[in-house]
Amino acid sequence: MDIKLTEDQTQLQDIASKFMDNHCTFDFVRKMEKDEGFGFCPDMWKQFADMGWLGIIVPEEFGGMGMSTLDMVVLVREMGRHLCPSPYLFTSVLAADVIAQAGTRKQKAALLPEIVSGKTIYAFAYQEYSRFFKPEHIKLQAKRDGDNFILNGTKLFVEFAEGADTIVVAARTGKANSQSGLTLFLVDRNSTGISIKHMPTMSRDRHYQIDFNNVEIPTSARLGKQSKGWEALEPSLHKTVIAFCAYTNGAGFEMHGYATKYASERVQFGRPIGQMQTIQGYLAQMIMELYGADMLTMFSAFQIDKARHTRGYVAKAKAFSAETVGHVMDVSSQIFGGMGYMEEQDTTLFLRRGKQYQLALGGTEYWEDVIAEEIIDREPVVLT
Amino acid sequence: MDIKLTEDQTQLQDIASKFMDNHCTFDFVRKMEKDEGFGFCPDMWKQFADMGWLGIIVPEEFGGMGMSTLDMVVLVREMGRHLCPSPYLFTSVLAADVIAQAGTRKQKAALLPEIVSGKTIYAFAYQEYSRFFKPEHIKLQAKRDGDNFILNGTKLFVEFAEGADTIVVAARTGKANSQSGLTLFLVDRNSTGISIKHMPTMSRDRHYQIDFNNVEIPTSARLGKQSKGWEALEPSLHKTVIAFCAYTNGAGFEMHGYATKYASERVQFGRPIGQMQTIQGYLAQMIMELYGADMLTMFSAFQIDKARHTRGYVAKAKAFSAETVGHVMDVSSQIFGGMGYMEEQDTTLFLRRGKQYQLALGGTEYWEDVIAEEIIDREPVVLT
Amino acid sequence: MDFDWSPEEIAFREEVREFIAREMTEEVEGSIFIDTPPRIEFVTKMGKLGWLGMGFPEKYGGSPNPFPLAQFILNSELDRSGAPIIGKNVGTIASTIFNVASEEMKMEFLPMIFRNEGQWAITYTEPNAGTDLGSMQCRAIDKGDHFEVTGMKHYITSAHFCRWHWMALRTDPDAPKHKGISIFIVDHDSPGLSLSRMDTIGREGTTHRTNQVFFDKMKIPRARLVGELNKGFYYMMQALDYERFAILSFASRVRRFDHIVDWYKNVDFEGERPSDDPNTRRSLARMAARVEVGTMLERMAICKAQYEVPAVEAAMNKAWGASIGDEFAQLSLDLMGPFGGLWGGEHSPFEGGLADEYLMAGHARVAAGGVDTSKAIIARRLLGLPNALDKPKLPQR
Amino acid sequence: MDFDWSPEEIAFREEVREFIAREMTEEVEGSIFIDTPPRIEFVTKMGKLGWLGMGFPEKYGGSPNPFPLAQFILNSELDRSGAPIIGKNVGTIASTIFNVASEEMKMEFLPMIFRNEGQWAITYTEPNAGTDLGSMQCRAIDKGDHFEVTGMKHYITSAHFCRWHWMALRTDPDAPKHKGISIFIVDHDSPGLSLSRMDTIGREGTTHRTNQVFFDKMKIPRARLVGELNKGFYYMMQALDYERFAILSFASRVRRFDHIVDWYKNVDFEGERPSDDPNTRRSLARMAARVEVGTMLERMAICKAQYEVPAVEAAMNKAWGASIGDEFAQLSLDLMGPFGGLWGGEHSPFEGGLADEYLMAGHARVAAGGVDTSKAIIARRLLGLPNALDKPKLPQR
């Protein structure tokens, strides 16, 4: 057992870190928040493609780098450190993975190279009007009509929908209020009947409501088997959730670093505030949580790569990382005193993201329910 | 509005405090823990009677002092400060109150003076094999049989049952699994068919399991109307719960005082540990919680005296006092370092009681459910 | 012990409620974070009723105090309804002027404050003197008939619309740091004074503006020195005890909690009703008890206030209130799933208002000395423990 | 990154598991709080297998270390099964002797330790020197060929059955307090040494006995001074880093948590099944994630241990483990309603064992320096912040 990064991983991390330092500055993040385009930078996306990042987990036969989940997570953590806004997670993790796993040979050959090259950007339409993240709660209907499916319903929290080319849609084709009966579709973002509305968020990122009003799509747009959508989606979703954990952990580490630096420099009552027991207690508690969240995330990625049963680990990683990012952004901001709440202070970029990240992709409550199912309702899986 | 004690209350508090200082020492409490009798001191009970305490809320016409709930609570808080072991709560609060409220004229005249004089000691048999404290969970059956009722079933956590003369029993005479359908009985502790078994607790006090095996009692032993037992009991139970809160708050204040004193005297690293920020933070947090619990308790007692709707306040007082006593005993013990966990150290008397008190008479979970019912399911009551 | 309001207290509360019902408009309520003309006008109306100068002598424009808790009742009702409360102008400035200033200064400023003529900024904090106000460095140099100031202050919240500054400046750089500070009343129009805007975090239009204030050879007439030279730090500290109490009415927190409970009772996620969900119920119940504790600690403080300045109780109010505010800002979003991250729009509960509260909730924990400072006050003044920031102090044997 | 055990690690683990399956009896398992003959015998058997001296040279009775993590795997399996773990004898005493003692002392004591002959007590703490070990006052006066000791120690946990004391004493009362302490090996039979019993809180028969140890003109031969005179404090501190790591296997906590989950899965309160209750489920789920974090922090520490002594990681293990232990001792009782207060008897889950754990859970938070001390170590050594107990230390500009 050894948790040291491999040489390749260290190199990837260094390259990513340097790239982000240079290109994903706080000014850049602020600019993207106010961007009149799609909230991310097409030039940067092109650079991601040039570095091979867009195909990091795409099999080599389709032009990707065929790297592991663990490798991908190392990269995404660096993006998170810099709060990098991009449709990376849903394009290069979720869409790339679910196409590679569930797509037909023809779909893979046609679609994966376009992900790798940066030509196609994906969004992910899953969440509907529910506090939870359960597949049971999906109601958007897909009805077969000759050679087409007709989609009707509403999706919420579709990130970067407006800048995307294709939307991965989880729709109901079978039994209501059940895990089964879902089907995945790859829907052209410009299809007739789609209307998109911005949903303002604390992080000023790009989430959208999409209304599907009799949207006609060809049967060829179906991904995987009919009414087996959840089975196809779940493993890719887990991979995406773990990548998101790495992203939020990275952001947490970065914020913690700023707070630590400030605490060691800010003098009040004749000593740096970081010499006070309470401040030390806050910082020490947070760094333990961050290490714990990070290790859980890495461990889950490792188990995913080994193709083991990982639902419980993913759930624990997400529940704990979520709590951690919320807690770290909140308490670290407090260490800055009043300054932590001034718009011009760069750490507010982190504060505004903390709670939103905590609640994204299924809040703590949803994932705690999953943990309960794993520890109570099923027999334990002994991992070596 | 004024939260100062009245002169009479101050006097009562002073007398109680002095009495307890003299008679209810730590040695006494330890002696009662190991007592081969009933776990309380009959002589002390006699003194309670002499001071009029046993009849503090009994109407004057039945020989009592006819004082308010608030007065009683002031007294009980002093008992709690000294961890005084006695059947006071269930005799002089619960039994006295429920007899005064639900008893027939004849029952009152016969039974209340015997409470006041110290002749009859009561225990309270309510809880059964359930994690919760709901009347719905009562299953012990009382069946009418001619001029008698026949009781069958098991009660748990009956405090001082062995030393009691009479047991207030909540039994089911009607619909199962419902608040309604309960009836109260006053059962002679020596009735045939009763068997009593000690339940060991952390505080080494006297809780018992009582098995009722075809226990025959006369219909005259019924208290209040048949199958209206919960309606008769609930107000008295609230009063008892509030008295118990006062008791645990008193214990909490006392323990906090010991921890504060120790912190200001114990020197490590060249300063009293009470000069360290973390220790100050613990002590300050706990004293806020104690004041809050105490005020909520006093306020609830006041509302009870005004005969207002107090279910929500009682629930909040109990839920919060319970959490507070658990927290205060735990953290205060830690302030003593290793010494806090040595049997010979007197503060362990408090530590052993903390969690048990927290869970007694309905744990936090039960009372939080009650709060939820009050704030969510019913329209708010505007109090002036 | 009597937890009920007296008939005269109830009568006064009714009077206040009627006033609010009559005078409160959406513009007054809708701008908690910004002081606007409608809010200022609202306060002026209270001044006309004599509510600003309650308890001060009539010769200074004051009015008789009907009973000890009148001001608390007034503030509590104002706070509950989202109206501006009687805060620093009366609590800090008028009280200090009344206690320590010259007769001339009293005659000049007190009536003005009680009529709400001219707004005030409290101009204390500097980049290196936040919680640790004793470290302030911005100097007022004694030039005989006036003092000269060059330097800056920051996080000054009302500076962009104030008429006067209630300003603390260092007047003796050689004295121990707490013994070289004085208080001045400074005309905002003084030559040499300029502002630079700083905004708190928030959605456009809801942020709280604060300011950096710069001084370039600004002159302050000697007559504007408040009380004695170099006593400023003690004046500030005395006022703080009172301010902590006066400003922190718990009523608005109770009101917000009630609104949140209402929201959870009434919202319907296409069939999923949060108020049926056991975890949501338990979480709200737990919070309800903790909010109630806040109202109880407040009751304790106001009862004490009838006899003396409730310094310790005010610190408890501050610590509990700010902690609870943070807890329930967090909780209210946590229970909403992804909707908790919204900052406006159709699906955002309270149009993003809860998100705003969440973002500033941590600020309440650190503002005005912060929760940890309040706990230190409790530890020292109530529990008698030595100051953790002083040199190690061995117990007396 | 490889989170899997290697084939040789797995093989060794199997060997350990087989040993435990073969040698473990109820008497060994049933006495976590007391060291008994069956437990001592169990350890002696491990000594015969060479497991106590792993990594030490064979000339001192040691045996080759199969691979870096062998000792951790051994301890983790022992801990998981409730067997005695390889603790202070090897981690503190043998390591320090090996690193600093004379060749003679190594030859005399190391083989004895690795064969588990003669038990040891760590005799450090005094009434005024708990967390602050540097303050110890009990003196060893240099008399040339021996040292003479009069005074006392307390909270000495194995003193009533030990053969040897690993004892820290003040040898220079005039030096700065950390520079006047030395370590000695003291024969328990030394004339002038006597004991007085102190018990921890607990049910009869389950308490942990500790001792006060008194010295009346006790002599220690000079040859029993370990390493250099007055270097004792540094030896103690070095050993502590390692000890924090070695002693705190998380396995037993995981095992206890699994037992609690099992209990909640299987218990039936006449139809009410806690594992169907959403609040119980959520509480256990939350705790499960936090327990898992403990296993992760432990993994981090053991991976680091392959390269160096994981001082910071060990402090995290200690802080997280003790906090989590307290949290779940509390939680497991909280979810039981009134049954949580029971201390044995028919209705008491685990026959009162959970109550015992609850009562001692706070002790784990304060023992061996405590959670706050561990956090201070993290703050200083990982985050580079100055010691809060030192004089104020301004940052270098």
C-alpha cells in the first residue's frame, strides 16, 4: 500500500497546476462570472484538448489517453484549486464515460473523438423538481412515435446547457417513480421545442432550466438500452461525483491555504491571530477534514478503477466532501474577519461556492440515504 | 417582566440550598448508590415532610402549601445541584398533581394528606419496551373483571419502585397503538402478581422492571375516567418533566462550577488552564447553554402556572435541557483531564448521570418530534 | 418571577405596532442592507414621537421614559417587522455625549440626534485595528486650537450618507496603547476627508456598502473633542457593552425562522412535502429549540437591563445570536437540496434572500468583536478567568 | 497510488489472523481494561513468533522485519479482534533503548522485552505534570553510584503487575524545565517503592486500575540511567510521536461501529425496528462516513510510516480517533432512548459495554496529550503556526 502519486501523476499534477496558475487566475474566474458568452472560455477548452485532457479517460482506440479514474481525479483537483469554470466534468467525465460504456460501436466511433478534440461539448440533464437526487424522481417523458421519441418535461440545474452542443438527458420510458424505466438520450441542444432559462446561483456560474416541449429526436439518439438508463448511467455518475469531490476538495485546500497564510500574517493584540488557540483549532480541524475527504475520494477512484462495488465509498466520499467544502469555506472566511465578506476580496469567490458545491449532485441528505442503504440494507462487502 | 426570584422563592432556595449542603453531601450520594435499602433515605424524606416540601404543590385544603409550579421548580433545582436521590418527583409532583387534577373528591381527601405527611411514596410506571416515550406505545393491559381490573404486562424504568407504596400505572383499556384508550390506576406495590427486578443504570440509582402477572386491583383504584388516562396524565407529566429539567439544570450548573474552579486553579504550562482560549470557549459555551436551559424551564413553569398551552415550550425545555446536561457533564469532565475519570473523583457522580438524564423521560428524539408537531402541524399559539 | 409584560408595556407595544402598521412601506422594509431616504424618514417620524430621546432630559430634546423596557420593546417590534432599529446614534453616540461631553456639546448635538437630523458614521476601525481597537494608529496631532489628521479608516458603514463622524483617533502615540486614544465629532464636509467605496458580498442591489475613509491634513476644531483627551478607548468600551445589547434584538431572527418553517410547511416538490419528511421535521425542531434559547437569553438580558447594563448577558446574546444565525442560515439551505444554491429566480425560495443571509451569516459571527470575543467576555466577567491574551497569570494561593 | 495490500502483506495478515483464531480465548478478549495472565501469555506467544522484536537486530533478540508495514498489520488485526496490541514496550521502551542506551543495557533489556518477560510501567505523570510533562518535579538526586528518589507519581497504569518502571525523573532542578529530566529503568522491587490503587470510573470488574507510586529514599543504580543525563524530555517526546501512531489503531473503532450497526439492524422493539427509522438511518450513515474518514487518515499515516515517523499524521489519527470515539459512544446511546442509560441487565445492549465506552470516551479525548494538544501539533508542524503557549511571536516581514 502506498498513497504516493506515481511519477506520471505527479507530472500531470505539476503541468495542471502551472497551467491553472497562469491561465485560471482570480481575474479570469471573475471575468467568467460576468461573461456574456457561455461562462467558460473556448480558447481554454481548446488548450485542454491540445493537452489531451479532454480525452483523459477515453480509450486510446477512440483517440483518448485511456488513463485511470485516479489520474483524472488528480487533474480535476487542480482545476478545483483554481475554481476553473468549464464543462469538463459533464463532457470529459460523464458523457465520455457513459458513451464509452453504454454506446454502440458506431456511437463511440462517432462521438468520442469529437469529445477528445474539443468539438462537442456536453451538458447533463438529470435533476428535476425535487430536493433529492434519486432516479425515482425523474418524470420527464420520452414517448416512442414511429422513428422518433418525443420528449416532454423540465430539467433543472443543467450546467453549461447554453454553451453545450449535446445534452445527455435521463428520461422516463417505463414505470413511474422507480429506478428502472429510465432511458438515456443524446439530444441536440438546438432541437426544436427546447427552451433554456438561466438559474442564478451563488457562484455566478451557469446553471439552466430546460423545458422540453414536444422535442422530437431520432431513435438513433438513444444511448444504451431502452428503460435500462439508470443501470447505464450509475457507474458514470459515480465517476463524475468522485471527480466533483476532487474538484471541491481542491477548492477547499486552496481556501484553507489562504486562511492559514492570513492567520500567520495578521497581527491583533500583539501576535499573529494564528498564534491563538481557537484559530489553530479551526485550522487544524479543517485540514483533518480536507485530508479525510481527499483520501476518501482517492480511495473511491482507486476502487472504481479496480471495478469493485463502490457505491458505499462514493456515497461516503460525496457526503463527507460536501460537508467539508461547506464547512471550510464558511470557517475560513471567518478567519479573515470583516474582510472575508468584502466583494473585492478574492476569497469570497470560494465562500460563494461552498454551500452550492455542498448541495450539488445530491446534497448530504441524499448521499447519507445511500450510505444507510449500503450499511444497513445490504450485506457488507469485504474489501481487501 | 422580571426574572428575579420573589422574596419567598429566594428564601425557599436558600433553605433548600443549606439543607442540601448539610445533608446531601457527595458521601451521602455515594452511600445511597450502594444502599442496601431502597436507594433513598427515609429520614431525609421525613425532613422533607417537616419542611412542607412534600406538599409544595398540593392544595392547602388537603394539607399542602398550594404553591406554584415555579416555586416547586426552584426547590427541585437545588435538589438537582446536589444530585439528591429521592422519590420526590414522582410522589410530590407527578402523583400529587395527577391526583389533585383527576382524582375524585374522596381520593383527594384520602391520598393527598398522606403524600404531604410522607406516609405514602409513589412510583410511576409508564415506559414500556420502546425507544420512545409515546402513549401510543403503552401495551400493558387492564381488563375489567367484575369489580376488579386485571393487569397484565411489563413496565420498565420505574424509579424507586421497590421503596414505593403505590404505583401510578398507565394501562391500556381501549384502542391499541393510540393516545386514547389509556386508563390510570393507583396500584398497591405489594399486590399479588407483581414482581420487581432491578435495572442497573450508570448513575447507580434505582430503576426497576415491573412484571404484572394477573394483578387484580379494585375498580376504586382507578384514577380519572376510564380510557381518558392520557388526557388526565399529560398536564401532570409536563409538570414532572419540567421539574426534572430543573433538576438536571441544577446538576449541570453545579458541575460547571466545579470545572470552572478547577480550571482557574490547575496550572499547566505556567498558567491556569482556565487562561487558555479553548478551555474558556468550552466553559463559556456551556454556561450559555445552562442559562438557556434554565430560562426555558422557568418560562415553561410560568406558563404552566398561567394554564396556557405549553406543550411546545415543555418539549423545547426538555429537548434542550437534555442535550445540555449530557454535554455539560461530558465536557466538564474533560476539563479535569485524567482525574475526571477516576472513581474517587466526586465529579464522576455527575458524569455518570449526564447521559442517563439526557435520555430519561423521553430522550431528545422524542421531544423533538413533539416540537415538530407543535411548530409544523398546529397553528402557532400567540403568547403575550 | 414574572415573564409577562405589564399592562403599560403592552400598551406601549400596541402603540409601536400601530405606528409600524401605519408608517411602514415596502421601501422601508425592502432595504435592510442599505440606509435609504425612506428609512431615514421613518426614523425621523419616530423622533417626532419622542422615541429616540426616551430617557434623556427634555432640555436636550429628550422625552420621559415611560418605563425601563420601553426602548427594548420599541427595538424588538421594529426588528421583528424589518424596520430600522434605534441603534448606534442613541445607544453609542447620544449616551456617550450625555455621560462625558461638555454642556455645550450636549446642547448642540443631542437634540439633533433625537430629531434624527443628520446621519452618523462610527469611524473606528483600521486595517490593523479590527477586533483589537486599541491598536489604532491614525493620528490626530494636537495643534492647539485644532487637531490635524492624516491617515485612513476602513469598513465604515454609513460614511457615504453621513453628516457626522463619531471618530476615534490616536492622540498620544507614546502612551500605552489604550491610553492614547480620543473621540471626536468630525464634520463629514471637512476639507481633506475623502471616501472610497467597498461593498460586501451579495447580489447586485442587496449589498451593504462600506467605505474606506481617507484624511489628508484634515482639521478638527478642538471644541469637537468629546470628553477628556486620551479617554477615548474607555468611552468606546463602555458604549460597546450597551451596544451589544441594544443592537442585537433577537426578534428578526425569530421572524426569519418562522418564515423558513412556513416555507417548509407550504412548499410542495411535486408531491414530496418536506414537512412530512422525518429528517426535515427533526432538523427544524432542533433549530426551534435553539432559537427559543435565544429568546430566553434575550429575556434574561432585558430583565437585567432594568437594573444595570447587562454586559455579560449582552455578550451571551451576541454569541448565541450570531451562532444560531449561522446555524440556521446553513440549515435552511441544507434542507433544500440543490435549490439551496440558488440566488434568485423562479425556483429560489425567498428570491435569493436566504442565500444572501447564508453568505453574510459568518460575518455576524466575526462582526463587533465576534463570537469568540463574546465568549472571552463571558469567561472573564462571569466566570472570573484571566484574559487569555494577557501574560500567564498564576492563581493566588 | 496503490491502496491495495501487497501479496506478502496479505500473506502476513493471514498468518496473524490464523494465530488469533488459534490462540484467542474469551479471557484474552474479555478484559480490555485489565492486563491479566491470559493476556500476558498471549503476548508471550507472539514473542516466540518473533513478532515483538520485528525490525530489531537478531543479536538483541529481534527478528527480521518482513516489510515496513508488518507491525501495523499485526496491531491492526490484534486491535480488531480485541487482543492486546504491541504497544509501549516495543514502541516506546525498546525503541528508545535501541536508539540511545549503552550496549550493556541493550543486551540486558531488549531480549527480555522481545520475549515479553517482565511487564513494564511508563512512570511519567505527576499531579502537577500531566499534559505538561516538562513540569515534573519528582527528583532523582545524584549520589555518585546511584540516584536517590523521594516523591510520587500518579496515573501509572501497569504499576500493580509490572516488573520494571520506565521512569522519568528530574535530575537538574536548576536547568530550564525541559533540560533537567532523565529516564531510568527502575526495578519494581526496589526498597522504598510503594503503591496505592486508583480506579477509573466503571462497573465493578470492568474498571481500569491505575496507581499512585510513592518513593521513599528509593535508590536507582547509576547503570540504570538510560542514555544521557538530562536528555530524558527529548527521549520522551521522540517516543510520543511514534507511540501516538503505534497505539492508535483505528480497527477496534471500526469493529465497534460495525457491532453497533448490527445491533440496530437486528434489534426489535416490539415491532419498532430502528433500522427502518429514517432518523436512526441518517444518524448511522453520517457516523459511518466519519468512521471511514478515520480509516483513511490511518491509511495516510501508515503509508507515510514507510518513509519516516508520521508525526503530524499520528496527531490527526489521535485527534480524529478520539473525537469520533466520543461522538459515536454518545450517538450509540442517544439512539437507544432510555435503554442508553442502562449499565448491564437484560435490556442493556452489549451488557453495559456501550455505557462503559461512553463513560471513558471523554478520557480518550484528554489522554496522551488530548485532542486539543494534537490539534496544536497539527497547527505547528503542518501549518507552521507559532506555539500558542509561547510568548507572542510577530511574523517576520
